[in-house]
Amino acid sequence: MKKTILTQEGLLKLEEELEQLKTVKRREVAEKIKVAMSFGDLSENSEYDEAKNEQGIIESRIAQIEATLMNVEILDESALTTDLIQIGNKIKIKNVADSKVHDLSMVGSREVDMRKGKISNESPIGAACMGKKVGDTIEVETPNGLVGYEILEISK
């Protein structure tokens, strides 16, 4: 099975989510099931069906997180360099066509958050950036055609 690369921050968030699901969410859905069962006939009980579906989703997410944690590789941020782009680096890239500058963080696929500028090494832009250095240009295929970017800065 493929290793999942996480930063320390990403690992903590995943562990917190797992703890929340196991302690709070499980208890909440168990209470919903208990209340729904008190309504009587389960064959026509939409509250019961909804609570059981929610329970299935929670248990599935717990299993998914546990499987991820069994195959996780924590990024050693002290070993990061700024010579070449790698997971864990922060980068500045400039769109060659419109000169718009983007501040991005390279993360593993489980930590992607576009609103915070966290892109995966598996995304089209992320994959094109991996292994590049300051001054390099990349081209990325987008739905609107080929877009060029220049690597302006690499930091930790």
C-alpha cells in the first residue's frame, strides 16, 4: 500500500478528527438511534434510517483514518531544503501570462486546502513544480489550455 505523506500539523489534525469521531460523534449517533428506536416500528422510521446511515458514514471515516495512520510517513521538516521544490516547501510562482503571483504550500494529497494555498504534489501544478528550482518555468495543462508559471521563491 502506498505511503501517505503528512506534515506534523496534518498528522495532528487527522488524530484530532479520529478522536472526535470515536468519542463525540459515535456517542451522538448512538443517542439518535436510541431515540429513533423509541418511536416504535423501525420499518417506517425515517429517523432510525437516517441515524443508521450517519453511523455508517462515521464508521467508514474512522476506518479510513485508521488505515491512513497505519501507512503514514511524517515529513521531516528539518531535512527540507530550498534548492529544489519538495513536499513541505512554500513556493511563490508567477503566472507568465498575467503576472499574477501565487503563494502555495506543497503538501501530501490528504492535506490539500485550496483556500489556504495548500496544493498536492499530485495536482497538475504541484506535480509540475516538484523538483524544480528558482528561475525554472513550468507549463501546466488546464481546461483553458497550457498555462506557464515561473518559480520565484522556495522556502521552508
